[in-house]
Amino acid sequence: MLDDTALDNTARTAPERHLVRYSGRGAFSPEIIARAEGSSVFTEDGRELLDFTSGQMSAILGHAHPEIVATVREQVARLDHLYSGMLSRPVLDLAQRLAETLPEPLDKAMFLTTGAEANEAALRMAKLVTGGHEVVSFARSWHGMTQAAANATYSAGRVGYGPAAPGNFALPVPDRFRPGIVDADGNLDWRRQLDLGFELIDAQSVGSLAACLVEPVLSSGGVIDLPPGYLAALRDKCRERGMLLILDEAQTGLCRTGDWYAFERDGVVPDILTLSKTLGAGLPLAAVLTSAEIEQKAHDRGFLFFTTHVNDPLPAAVGNTVLDVLGRDRLDVRARELGVRLRGGLDELAARHPVIGDVRGRGLLVGLELVGGPGGEDADKLGAAVTRRCAELGLHMNIVQLPGMGGTFRIAPPLTATDAEIDRGLAILDTALAETTGR
């Protein structure tokens, strides 16, 4: 048996010895994280890393927010977990309060653990209510790693796992920086692209279309913000075919984009909304929200999604605290303000570094795409090199770790970040770009 010192040395020198590697061909971060607070994480060696990923785009209130810590301590001592058919006050309160933040008719909620699980439940509900089974999602989508969510995910994870379920169709991504179809002026012609996409879907469908599942801003797909008007046109396509529109706001919901929900900008209310990451501020909490009409139809047909941790009181209590802080501190406004500061700084970097091809996004979900170095190195390698140098200088950045998108950074600081922290992150990125490209 190893003593504590030997165990510690093993963890430091061979972290993969007893761990399953789960990120495709990617590797674990080289340093062991000891603690996190606010906008920073700290390694066992005492190094501080400014976290511009909010802990996988989740910790919107920063790490170890004192009110979240207090809620967990208090709630876990009173009521943490129940038989799934029992209800608790935190669950009832959170359902009502979430409905109050949303437009009608989204007033029915259920609470789960992850974004994949929420999407799984939403798709299951849509199939039951419509009687169909076919699902449309974007060609660079990421909706989770469970069965139906993975079938609707096209950005990665489709090779080597056997056949996907029949009836899943990919829709072209309306990418304004790299447009697939252009108008006479060379700009993205997203209406024509959308029409062509559905022409292909209609040709392949067996007449059993159930749902369209999309993100208002594709995050893992390269931080692609849907063009204004696109979401409304997509909703119309769904209505024409009797499909339900499901919006996955795992990363965009609850103030990150500067609005409480990203769909508000377009005035489009989905049939079903899924939330996760930001709702728990880093803890495992997800939600499915829909209308009373859809919920009633699902219930009448025996909707079943009975899991061990459905409507758990502990994460629901955390969700209530998240809503407290977001509303009291006007973090939707703060996200817009910090987003302007971040975007302005990135635009300045783009003016100085030719390798920056595009800056895009909304609020505090921003994408920065590299287009290759002056020596011709490809964007994936350059992105990895800049990421490493940022980490060495004290900034944790996240690239889209998928082939062909490794030059795109997903930048998502906590909504509680300070102006100084935004400026410090920009300065480190500036230095890393300069040193990596030799400019």
C-alpha cells in the first residue's frame, strides 16, 4: 500500500495512471488544481490562473461564491436528496421563480443534473407529444454525450460507436466569418442556406419530424452567433412541419450574453427550453421548461423521465441562490458592460495581431478565431501554442478542442469578474500572441 507521500508523487508524475481519458485525443491539464476562488484557480504549486472559462462556462458567479457556499452548507445539513416522487420547498420555489424570468407560456419546469440529461428529456417529450421521431440540429452542434443528445451532436464523437438512431438530420451552420452560401456582395446568405437545408431534410424525412434542437450561440461549434432574424425563420420552418423548437441555453442562459436568455434578442419563444451549466453556477443542476399545454399532452401520454436525481432539493436550493444574486446584482447589465470592455480589448488585439481573423459573440461569451501564423503554421497548432503560453503566464484559456476549430478560443469569464481582471487577461493574451508568433 502506498503512503500519503507516494500517493502524492504518483498523482503529480502520472495523473493518467488510474484515470480514464475522456476528452477524445486531448490531454489533462498538466497541473493539479488545489482550490479556486472568484475568477481564479490555484495549483498545488501555488500558481494562480485567471479563469477565462468560468469552469467549463458554468461558474457564472465565479468560484466559491460566498452565498453559494453558505447555501450548500445550510441545505446539505437540512435536506440534500429525496425519493424522486417527493417534492421539497427549494424545488417548488425554483420552478416558480424561473417561470417568472421567462415569457409566457414557459411556466412548467423539471430539474435534472446535466445539459445532456435536460436535452434527453426535452427530446423524449417532443417525440411523445408530436408522435414523430426525427430530430434536426446544427452540423457543428454539441448537445451532450447521452443517447439522444449524442445523436443530435455533430461536432464530435460520432465515429466508432456504432450506428446513430435513424431520423437525425444536420442543418448547415450560418457562419458569417466562413459563409457556405453568399449573396451578391459576398456576405452570408443565411435565408437561402436555411431553405436549402430544409429542402434536404424534407427529401430525407419519412414524415416524422419531431423537433429542432439548437443553441442560440453555438459554443463548441466555434462561438457562432445566429444572425438576427435566423431564429424566427427557423421557428417558422418548425411550425410549417409540426415540429417543436427546442433551444439549448446551457451556456447562454441566465445573463451570460447580456440578456437573461439569448433568445430574447430575437423575440422568439421556444416550445421547450433547456438550461444547465449556468443555472447551477458550477454545481450539477439542469432544467427543462415548457408550456402547460405541452406538459399536459406529455402527461396524458405517460411521459416518463424518472431518474435518481430529478428535482433534488440541494441543487435546487443553489439555483434559487443563483437567481438571487443575478437579480440583485443586475448581472445581465454587468455582462453587457464587461462584454463591451472585453470585445473592445480583443478588437484592439486584432488590429495588432494579423493572426486574429475574427472576434464574435455576445456579452461574456466571446469567440476569437486565429487564422494561422506568419510562418504558415495551421490554426489548430497555433491555438494550442497560444493556450500553453497563456497558461504559463497565468491565464486559463479554452480552445475548441475539435479538428479544424482548434484556433478558436471560447472566452467566458465569470459575470462577477472585475474590470482589472478583464484587462489582465487581455494583457496576458496579447503577450502570448506576440511571443508565439514572434511579432
